[in-house]
Amino acid sequence: MLQLTASPAASALSALASEEHRGHGHDSLNAYAIGAGAFVALLLLLWITTRLNRDR
């Protein structure tokens, strides 16, 4: 029979993925600030798009 073996890289990634993480990311990142910044950026892009497409 054919025996399937994992490569060393795959086994290393599997071991890394199975480790427990102590934190939930960087403490300096604020989810609300990132969301608000993305929302403002999208509103700015929407405003620019509507200003450039006045003829349509």
C-alpha cells in the first residue's frame, strides 16, 4: 500500500496551529478605531466617486 507522509513543513505548520494563543492580537489595536477608520475611508471614496461621475 501507499503510505502518505506529511512533509516537515506541513508538520511544523500543524504544530504551530495547534498551540494555544495567549492573546487576541496586539493590545494597541482597537477594533472600534479600525472599523471607524475604514468606514470613514469608504465614505471618502464614495464622495470622490460621486464628484467625478457627475455626467452620469
